[in-house]
Amino acid sequence: MQRPTPLPPQAEKPAPRSAAEAPTPSKARASKARAAKGELPPEELRTAQVGAEPLAPVTPISSDGHDPDRAEGEAADASPIGVRDVWRAARARRKALRAEVRRFTGRQRRRRALWIGAAASIGILALVTLGAAYSPLFAVERVEVVGTSQLKASAVVDALQAQIGKPLPLVDESAVKAALVRFPLVESYTLEARPPHELVVRIVERTPVGVIQGPAGYTLVDAAGVALSTTSTAPPGEPIVTVPGVHSSAFASLGQVMRALPAAIRTQVTAASATTPDDVTLTLGGTRTQVEWGSADQSALKALVLEEAMKAKPPASVSAYDVSTPTSVVFR
């Protein structure tokens, strides 16, 4: 059940005035008349009553019937707005807008400044590095040759003396190539710069496969048929090669076979011959034991099979090894 709303408290009735304090009708009418003319003092104006009702405060009115406060407000509202006031208001608005824009774009400006600073630092570092690299601070003072066994390293160093004194990034590779082409034993090479002053030349030498006898003497050749050297007598440790020509398919097949041989067997070969790409034959040592190799196909497997067959039966105990079919070796 909803509780009833309590009744508002009754206002206390003012205490009745005494007969001496109660205004008489004639005095009340006189006070009302004086209040209407504006002659009643303020303190009497607040306490003047007609009967039991107090009089409302009376706003003083000028003699001509106009309210001075209202007239002053209307005069202030009617004052004209000048161009300077408009300009000042517009400038204040622009300043406020700029302040808001700066406040919201401050983070972007800081990030942009950070990126610009980082890019400038990297650019300056790159310029300083390039300037130092191309300066005499990194000039070539020493040439080192690596990978030579048959070729004399000192001869290669002498051929590259023109590069001494050049900055490492300015080494003339075409001049280096022209200098190394004069050495037939050089199959390939690479250049390596070791700051601050060293140039390293890594050389891969050609692997000779044998000696071909001709009118000029004995010419040492590699698997590509490149003549490495020519002497009047056969160089020791190199097999005599008999083929129709260094540019024939028979020589290409024989070259692949010689490069596939392990070092233990390669040193025992004293002669190699081929008339076609499929009948490569090797001769081992003083026993003149023949190795019928066949074609250059599966040369790596044939080399392993031959090595095991030679361990099982040394060359002195057989006259020939037939490894043309590596899955079934034939001894003779």
C-alpha cells in the first residue's frame, strides 16, 4: 500500500498589530498617493501598506516618464560595432584555430622531425663512408694470391702491380682479367677486398688430364683441351693421351673420365686412349694393366667400383679390369 503524501506545513499567520501600529485608512491613502508621486522615502516605501497588503517596490521614474536604467541599456545596445572590433574578433578566432591545429598535429610534427633526422643521419654516414672508401685511406698496398699449386704466386703478384696505390673500390677488374689471361693455368679467379690495404686474388687452376705428343713436343692439356705448357720431354707424373684430336668427342669423354678418377688411381695411370666416346681405355703403372672404362656415363660409380676391384685383386695379379658395366666387374 502506498503511503499518502504528507500535507504541506501551514504558513504561520503574522501576529496582529496593535491598534496604535495599524494604519488608519486616511494614512494608508496618503502613503499610496505619495508613493505614486515618488515622494515616499525608501524605508517608508518598503513598509507602506494598503490595508494588510505590503506595497511592491517602486522603481523611480524620471520626471519625463522614462526609466533611466532601461534607457542606459538601450543606449549600450545601440552603440555601433567598428571595423577594428570585427578585425580583432577574426584575429582571435584565427589564433584559436591555429592553436587547435598545432595541438592536434604536434605528434605528427614530432614524428616527421624524427624521420627527417634519421634520414639525414643515414645520408651523412653514407657520404662519409663513400668519401673514405674512395680516398687514399683505403688504397691497395698488398696483393695476396691464394689457390696456386702449379702456378707461381709471385708471378701473379708481379702482373698485378698496376693496382698498387688504387682505392679498393676503384680496382680495375678488366685490367686484372687482362693480366691473368696470360697465365694458361688460371681457369677462374675471384677478387676480394680486405680493408684497409689488401687485395686478395683467389685462383682456381686448370686440372691437366695428360700430355699429347706432337711435332713441337709434349703439350700438357686440361679437360677442355686448353694447352697449359709445351716441353720437349714428357713431364713426369702425367699420362700420355692418344686421341683423334683435342677438339673431338673422344677427347671430351676421356677428359671427363680423368677428372672423375680419385687421386689414388689417377697417380697410377700412365696412358689413356680413346677413338670414340664409348671406348675409353686406361693403362695402369709398370704392369701395363688395362682398364676398359667404356663411355663417360656413371664415371663416379665406375671409379668406386674400380677402386674396390683393385683392392680385391691388385693390378699385378690381373691383366685387365672391365668396368664398362659397373654392376658386374670382369677380371681378366
